[in-house]
Amino acid sequence: VKEVANLSLVSSACDMVSAAYASTKESHPYLRSVCDAAEKGVQSVTEATASCVQPVLATLEPHVAAASEYASKGLDKLGEKLPLLQKPVEQVLSGTKELVSSGVADVKGAVSS
């Protein structure tokens, strides 16, 4: 999970969502109270779940470690095949816009000729 979160694409997307969430809470007082209540509920559920799951995780730790290693290798291979995972969202969007604009220009040129 940490490796996925550290990917530039994922990290920058999370930052964008977090900024939008904070801005929305700041701009809309009614939504702020709903969001605050939801955050407290999620925090309570997370704490309760963590205490219940901890003994199970201790038992499964060798299996989790093996799965984590396997997932890490798969993520490395995925990163090699999809280099855009190493780019921030803004850069991916910019490249996509350029690609779409170029495609539209090509189609317009073909239609007009």
C-alpha cells in the first residue's frame, strides 16, 4: 500500500482530492459539519477494527509478508510497462490534452481535404 501511495500519479491525485475536500469544507459550512461527523465516524470504526484485527494480523504476518513481496514485484513490473504511473496527474493530463488536440486536428484536416 505504501508503494502504491508513493507513486507520483497516485500521490498527486490524493493531494488534489485532499485540497478539493478541504476547500469544499472551508467554503460550505453545512457540508463542513457533515464531513466532520463522517470523519469522526470513520475514525471510530477504524480504531475499533484495528483492535479486533490486530490478533489476526499477527497470526497471518508471514503470509502477509509473502503477499506483500509478490505485490511489490508486480508493482515494479507494472511501473516498467506504464511509465505514466511515475508522473504527476497534471503532467498526465497535459499530455492527454495535447494528444487529443493533435488527434482532433488530424481528423479536421482529413475531413476538410
